[in-house]
Amino acid sequence: MVSTTTKFAHLQIPLEDVVTATDNFHHDNIIGHGGFSTTYKGRLLQSGRLMKIAARKFNCKHVEADIEFFREISVLFHHKHTNLISIIGFCDEEDEKIIVTMYEARGSLGQYLNSPNLTWTQRLKLSVGVARALSYLHYDEGRDYAVIHCNINSDAILLDES
């Protein structure tokens, strides 16, 4: 059986690159907290291209964080959909576990729900986008399993410019 690290070796990003991208995980770059992690925004130069990223740094003191880390890498790698975030890579060195994804968010759905500037047409478009992403995860044909996301809420749904 191939280990997760070996299977996804092509996605590995050096810790030094992630530290540089997030300005040494500066507190001004924090964009979220989870049960086992803190997420930082940053800019990563990869393959000659500067990308906006989110770096989810896992707290390795929790046994569950290690399991969640590898599970999330696998899920992000195997599931591609226009309404889901895309994995860029991960770092697993020097007792650091970090998942790096694209970051094009303009905020969360929760920040905009009560906005009088959000039209009913935009609300409908957002609802359909969320429904399509959930349908893809739960019912996509060709898979004999479903992905159950246990934290669907308006703050976990990120919006981009469109």
C-alpha cells in the first residue's frame, strides 16, 4: 500500500516557501480558525507564478489533526468542481502540517447575507452554486461513496469576485 505522503509527493511544498508566503504566519494574515487548525492568507511563488493562497496550519498536538490532514489532502485532490476550493499542495516537515489551497475569497457568505446590496438574483445564484457543490460531493455519479462535510454554514462558504 502506498503511503499518502508518497502518493501525493508531487504536491509537496517546502516549509520555507510557506513561511515566506505567509510572512512567517503573521497574525495579520489569519483568515480563520478551526478545531485543529489556523488558516493564513499569503502569496506563493510557484512555477514562476505568484498566487494568492490560504495556508491551513494544523495543530499537531491533536491526534485527530494528523488524520484530518491526510484525509483533507485526499479529498481536495480527488474532487474538482467549479464551486470547491482547489489544492495547490501541502507541507509535512519539521512537525508542521500545512495544506495550501487557492485563495480568491472576497469574504464569506455569512458576511453578505444581511447586506441590502445583495440582490435576489445574486442570492439565487449563490444558493444554486452551494447546492451544486453539495450535490457533487454527496451524489456524484461514478463514485461509490459520498463526502460528508460536517461544517456547512454561511461562514464556511467563501465567495469570489463573481
